[in-house]
Amino acid sequence: TSLVLVTTCLAAAAGALGAMITAAAYLKALDLSMVLNGVLGGLVGITAGANKMSPTDAIIIGLISGSLVVFAVVFFDKIKVDDPVGATSVHLVCGVFGTLAVGLFGELKGIDQLISQLIGIGAFAAFVFPVSYILFVIMSKTIGLRVPAKEEIEGLDIGEHGMRAYNIDSSKEY
């Protein structure tokens, strides 16, 4: 268990660093939300193999995961996927990478393990994508997939609960 704690923490920290470096180089800006998603990406990336990775492997996986988050957020924005918090980039992209990483790094690395991981990803995708598509079609025909534009602009805290998430006057200078 102590190895899992070490690899998990190292991957999270390296994910932050990977996202920060990538955002600075690729986006020409330091972006706190990208760095925080890099932390999450590092955590997601190490999850599949945390108990089979060395600390060095965890750092490499975290760095790659953090970088992937930045590129994935930009990609999903370009293809107009509505994902304001980068959840798809963190969970889908880093999850797939982390699953593959088990075959690329650590105690289990090797072509046989990599093929097993690819088969697992393919099997998961073959089930999840069609089922999700069917559910999204049903939801879009019945309850809809979006809130009204006015509620989206005002924020769902007001639309759903009649109050703001934070009682902050944004027009006030501090």
C-alpha cells in the first residue's frame, strides 16, 4: 500500500507539472484550471497500475497525462464538445492512456500486456459507446440534453436552486 501512495502522489504532482509546462509552451499562458486538471489527469493515469509502477514510472505517467489533458481540452473545444470543466479530457483520454500505460511501464510492461490492455479498452468501448448513444438519443427526445440558454448563461445555481453558489459581488473591488 505504501507504493500505491507514493506512485499516486507522484503522478498527481507530475500531472500538474506536465500540464503547466504544456500550457505554457502550447497555449503561451499559465492556466490554473489546466494545472488542476493535470493533477486529476495524473491521478487517473496512474490508477490502473499504481501498485505495479516504480516512482520513476509514476512521474513519467503523470507528466504524460498532464500534457495530454491540455491537448485534449484544446481538441475537444475545436470539435465543439460541450465540456466546460475538461472531464472528458481527464477521464476518457487519461483513462485510456493510463490503461495502456500498464503495458508500457512498470512490472507488467511488454507487448502481451499491451495487447491485453488494448483488448480491454476495445471491449469497454464496444459496450459503452453504443449504450451511451442510445441513452443520449432517448434523453434528447424526452427530457432534452441542455438547459434553456437563459439558465445556462445565468448559471444553474440560480435556475435550479434560486441562489448563487458563492455570495460574491463581482462588481465590487477588493
